[in-house]
Amino acid sequence: MTKNADSKQTQNQQFPIVFGRDEHNVSRNELSENALKVLYRLNRGGYDAYLVGGGVRDILLGQHPKDFDIVTNATPEQIKKLFRNCRLIGRRFRLAHIVFGRDIIEVATFRGHHKEDHSDKQKLSKQSEQGMLLRDNIYGSIDEDAERRDFTINALYYSIKDFKVYDFANGVADIESRTIRLIGDPETRYREDPVRMLRAIRFATKLDMDIDPKTREPITSLAPLMANIPPARMFEEYMKLFLGGKALENFDMLAEYELLQYFFPHISEDIKHNSDGNAAKFVRTVLRNTDARINQGKRVTPAFLLAAVIWHRIESQIQVFTEQHNMPYQDAFFTAMHEVMSEQQRCIAIPKRFQLPMKDIWFLQQKLEQREPKKVFKTLEHPRFRAGYDFLLIRSEIEQGDLVELANWWTHFQEATPDTQQQMLKSFRPTRQRRRRNPRKRKKAAE
Ligand code: ATP
Ligand code: MG
């Protein structure tokens, strides 16, 4: 692979660098059947068709791509004419989705450059005052398309016509030196789309690569641009960063580059001031467990992680409401849950299907403290008991104190025979002071 590249890489490099079919390891066996179908049909329809982006990059790295992105010179309307199972989507980027049951192959049309003087193109392309691209539907040639891509390693095209890899930005060399490098001027590219800062971090951890100094350097100073990203897009990025098996590394790197606060403002503040505190330890433990599960191919609930990252904020708000506003504990708990959730929604739009289980997990933290016989069995029957109990276990590991006894009690209770369970319930003496979260009230009661 290198031989060809080296011989062609001179100071005045002519792009693309072309790798013949015996000079790279991208083979049709590595592509999904559906991706191949789409490529072939576009090609037979008289259009150019390439596999691009993560698909080519990951195969070159010896990994298995998680999806296949296809690009063509056919317009979305022309693509729609070729495929019965085609849906056109997107406003910011107009794309075709070719739907095969649950598998969706995304097909994009080559994107062109934005020329500010073309008033007739205003409807197709739009830029915000900060230079951010709001609409990007100008079609172009393959070279223009390559320049519009984010990183050099993502501007590699595998052609279905000749099985060659076309490298438009020295991406193969960067794959070999394991470098994440933006195409073009980094500051301009981040201003166009600040999410590229997140993508730089995600690819660095996912592919175990380093971010090139010029690509890395502007990130912290441009981080405030993240505030312009709609919460729905932030949620998509959250999923990619935190549910891809590298959550802990991404969390630390986001914090290092001052990007974490745009996802989770409170934990971000917390770790800045107290990186060894219980809140940070708790979140790190949950992130580590999540990564381990994902890397073992086990399922994870996105809600559990979200519930954990925000938990310390709920606890501190409960304390504020009980101590400063004299609210009863139960009311304070619900008010905190509500407020913190809406506060969080302003950063990342968490879908309802995750909000409900998050609230259940939090709510169960309170329920698990109550060991009156009737309540215990009700808690045990709660559909999300398992998640709530797992959450308690991790809290007890970190916080120690009363929580260890509580967590152990629930562990034993679940394993115990009905007789032993009855004994455990009888011998348990509820004490009012158990409400650890309300130290001031306890003091008052003691006076
Ligand atoms: P993965 O699918 O493993 O997350 P990917 O590189 O395929 O990685 P996608 O988000 O699927 O990432 O995007 C496909 C391709 O589209 C990228 O490889 C890149 O070329 C281009 N692309 C995606 N997002 C951007 C962006 N914000 N700016 C410029 N190009 C982008
Ligand atoms: Mg992809």
C-alpha cells in the first residue's frame, strides 16, 4: 500500500492518489450485501458510485465498519428513480436512504463548494453569522466532495467500477501514521461545523490515533461554538461518544478540551474543582462498566449512564430544597428530578423513551431506602428494580457509609428464601435518622 503512495507523494502532490485493487485491502467480501447492491445498481444506472468515509477507513485499518456510506454523482431525485425502497431525508444535508428492512444504506450526492456571490444558490446553501453551515445542498464533483469532508482519513473513496481506492487528501498516509487531521484550515472547518471538534476526539479514541497539533490546537478556544448546536444533534453525538465502547476516554478528553460542559455542565464543573471527589468517581465507574459491557458485546441501557452522569446534581438539589427551602424530603426529591431533567434537556435532547427509565432509576434510590415489609415487596416488583439496585450498588461502592449496609441488605434479600426474607424484614428496625441526605434536620431533631 505504501509503495505506490510514497512514489506519488511529492511536494506538488497531484490528487487523487490512486491505489490499484492489488495495492489495498478493501475487498467486496468486507462490504455488506446491501451496500454492494446499491453500489452496483447506481453503477448500472450509469452513475459513479463509491464507498466512502468510515467504511473505507475502517477496512484499511483492519476493522469491521459499522455502516457503509455511499456517494454518487446521481442527484437525490435520480437516486429515487433507481430504487423503489428509497426515502429522501434531511434538510441540512439532503440524503437518500435505501431501506432494506432494518438495514438502511445512506447514499449522498457529491457536495460542491459554497460561493457567496451566487444569490440564486441561497436557498441551497446557508451560513450563520458565526460561519456555521446551516444548509448544504450544492452538488459538485468528487474532488469538491472530498474537500468538504472533515478528516483526511475520511476522504477515501472505493470505486465499484474499478475497485481502486482514491485518496484525495493523503488519508492513507495519515492512516499509516495514525493521525487525525482536518482537511483545510482547522479554524474555518470548526466554525463551519463545531461538531467536528467532537468528531476529532471520537475518532482519536475509537481508532487509537493522535490528533495532529494544528487540528488539536484551536479546539479549546473554539469550544464555546458548541453552544450553537441544537440539543437534538448533541444527543446524537452523545450516543456516539458514550455508547461506542470508549466512553471513559471520551469523557476525559472532552473535559480536557473544555467540551464536556456542553453535554453535562454540572459534572464538568465538579470534576474541574474536585477531580477525585465522589461525584467524579461514581461517573467514572459507571463509564468504565459501560465500556466493559459494550466491549463484551453485552447490551447497555443508555438511560442508566445518563441517570448516573446527572445523579450528583439531583442529590445536591435535594439538599438545597430541603435545607434552604425547608421542603419535605419526598417533595424535594421530585422537584429536583423535574428541574434537573429540564435543565439537562437544554444541552442534550434526551428522548422520552430514555427519560422515563432515568426517572425510575432515581426514584428507586429513594424507594430502596424504605424497608417496611409492604414497600420492600413493591420495590422488588418494580419493572426497573434491577437497574435501580445496580445503581445503588455502585453508589455504595463509592460513597461507603450507610449505603454499604443498605446495598448488602438488598443483595441478601434477593438471594434469601421466603423464610429468611420474613426474618430480615422482622429484624429490621426502621429509624428516622436513616435519611442521610438531610443532615441539618437530623441535627435539629437531636437538639
Ligand atoms: P462512523 O460511522 O464510524 O462513526 P464515519 O466516518 O463513517 O464514522 P459518519 O458520521 O457515518 O462517520 O459520516 C460519514 C462520512 O461523512 C465521514 O467519513 C465524513 O467523510 C463525512 N462527514 C460526516 N460528518 C461530517 C462533518 N460534520 N463534516 C464533514 N464531513 C462529515
Ligand atoms: Mg459511517
